[in-house]
Amino acid sequence: MAFKTIRPLRFGDCDPSGIAYFPSYLNILVGVLEDYFASLGFPWRKLIDDRRLGVPTVRLDLTFVKPGLHGDDLEFLLTVHGIGRSSLDLQHQVSANGHVLWTARHRVVATSLDTHTSIEWPEDLRAALTSHLEKTDAHHPAT
């Protein structure tokens, strides 16, 4: 089950010519990921404060297809493609005006904020993530 959301591409996200500045995409993507976890019932503030669990990015592979422009509504489609002991493999497709702008393969890992080491996904969070699992990618299995 895909997670979908829309984010505006604002003036501050663009270079002087009005084209999206690619590091801004990453900042927006983090907000989308945070909203995804909240939609599962696990807001980051509670994960961080109450459970001392972080979800840092350990791999991110982006492919840019077309430029985004100031004022575009970015349509994010996030899908879960693998769940490992501590890892979560995601894919993102970002479109505007009916055209794909960029895609990403993204791995995050559950970590203890006390030890800064990977930890196993808690069972309740694993169950929520598993309910959104699209398929297993045989070429890049989660660990």
C-alpha cells in the first residue's frame, strides 16, 4: 500500500532561475518520511522521546528525470519494498504536472538513540511497516 502526499515547491527551495535546488528535495523528502511514520501511528517525536528510536538514512540513490519548478505541487509516492532486521527499503517517485521529476531508492535503519547502533524493529512498528510491504526486491534485499 503506497503512501501519497503533496508538497509545494516553494521559492526558498529553488535556485535563482526558479529550478528546484536538489538539496531542497532531500529536506522535503525527510518531511514526507516523517509524515509516513506518523500515518502508521508512530510520530517521530514519540519514537525519539519515548522510545529512543531513530531512523537515519544509510543509503539514498536518486535519479533525476526532469526539473521541478517554483510553484509546482510535488506528488510523492512512497512504497515499502523490503523490511530487514533493522533496515527498511523504500522507493519514492516524485511527480509534478503529470510528469515524473525524480525517483529514489532509500534505505533507513532503526537505531538506538542511546547507543547509536542498529536495533531490531520493534514488533508493533514492524507489523505496521509490513502491512504496507509492496514486494521484495531480489536484487537489493533488506538486512
